[in-house]
Amino acid sequence: MALDRLKCLILEISPIVVGVFFALTAQHSLAQAWKPEKAVEVVVSSAPGGSNDRVARIIQKIVQDQKLVATPVAVLNKPGGNQTISRAYINQNPGDAHYLEIGNPTLIANQVVGRQLYTDFTPIALMINEFAAFTVRADSPFRNAQDLIAQLRKDPGSVVIGVSNLGGTNHLTLSLLAKAGGVDIKRLRVVVFKTNAEGLTALLGGHIHLVTSAVATAIGQMREGKAKIISVSSPLRMAGDLAQVPTLREQGYDVSLSNWRAIIGPKGLTAAQIGYWEAVLAKVVATAEWKSTLEQQFWDGNFLRSNEFAKYMDNEYAQTKPVMLELGLSR
């Protein structure tokens, strides 16, 4: 009798199990089904030659050289509008994964100031972190971030600091450091230059006291002995030429922020489309060419897939919005 009941139970359950199996199989097949059917555009929100452009073109080169995508992949530069023009362009094609864009922290800043919502785009993958260097002249009395903070506490206006963009990552990193050191960030004496390179020229000429810039911009002057990097914003100490440079955290300031680069898409992309590009980009970051580029550019490889990248942006929004508000840079 018990055996008969067991047989009946198996017969009742079997159709359900079979149905679930086929449903999961169909879902998996659907997730693998999408692939590009026409040329892919990787849009860059700045002019050729900058870091955003370099990231786009090395990805394009690896994808084409390794034949990771069957259709052509082109880089398209659309600068202007605080990077809103390029993003408005890709969002003219909702749900179309043939349009990608190089995302960076301006996505967050633009939402803070009310220009454009980062949540209106599809996060696909975080690719790199580019950390900030705090650079002074070789003969500067500042030996480290602690010396800098000590002077800023005495007189915030006595240190002239160069950045390339108010509200940009380097400016926010400086502000977070000052805040962590008990300095009134509204009293910082900040000078804005068109580029980090112009700021370094002013530094070497004795017109300003410190520049907060990308590490790669400052490393040449340090190698030539004209400048010294007193700290970096990476969470862990960097390698190579920077192995002797302490991080902000090592010096007692819990600050780490980066000018990250990522791949985003227009709103409305499906799980299958996101999964396709995650798989392609995972192959890109595994190549020797990608790893070599990271080393040359002093970029930190930090590959995060869509869900983790979305959380990363949410955390950065929560970290930087209060500082931008205090600086009068947000609504």
C-alpha cells in the first residue's frame, strides 16, 4: 500500500519537475540568445585623447583583435554639456544594446546637480579605478597629507590648490580629505585649470602649492625629480614608482575615491543583453593587453558586473552628495 502511494506521488510530482526543468532551460536559452546584429557604437563623452577615450579604444581594439564580437565596433566621440550630450544620444535608443557608453563619476555628479539621472541608464560593468595623486613641488615643505592638513587647519586660504573641474573626482577627493582632517571645505583656496597638465605647469612655476590630479598625469614630474607625490587616494598602496607613497588611509584619513570608468547602456536593456556584454567584457579584462594597459596607465583593474556596479554607484552617490551640497555644488 505504501509503495502504491509512493508511485502516485512520483507521478503527481514528475510533471511539475519536468515543467520547472524546461522553464529554467528556456530561461537560460533566452538569456544566451541576444547578440549584436549590426555595428556597435561605444560613445565617449569627451574629445579624443583623454582617459575616457583611451579606455574606449583599448576595449575596441581588444574586442576586434580577439574577435569577441562578430559585428564592427566603433568609437564615437560626442563631447559637451557636462557629458550629458553623449548620454542623451544613447538614450534615444532605449532597449538597444548596440549603443554603449563610457560611464564615469560625472554620472553621479550630474544626478546630484539635477542635470541627468544615472538611474536612467543601464549599468553593465565597472572596468577600472583611476586614483588621485596629491602632488607638490620637490622643494615643498609638505612631506605627506598630515603636513598638508596641519597647514590647512591653521589657515585654509594659505594653500593654493589646483584641480581641473569643480565637483570632479579630484576636487571631491580633496574635499573629503579636508573634511576628514577637520578643515572647513568652503574655505579651501581652489583654482580650476582646463587640464591637470596645466595645473602641474602652474605648480612647477611656483604659482600654486598643490595639485590634485590623476596619478598618471603627475608621475612623469615625480620621476624627473621636479615634484613629489605626498599621497594617493587608493585604498591600498600602489606598486612600482608609487610603492613608497602612503595612501590617505595609511595616514589616518578614511578617504578613498576614484575616477572610475565603466560601460553603461541606454535604459531598458534586457538581462540577455546585459549578460552578453558582461561576458564579452570579462574576456577583455582577462587579456594580457588589458593588464599591460592598466600597468602603463596606473589604472586599477576592478571589474564589477551589472548588479555590483549598480550598488557601487549607489554607494558613491551617498558618499559624494553631502560633500557637493556643502560645497554649494548641488541642489
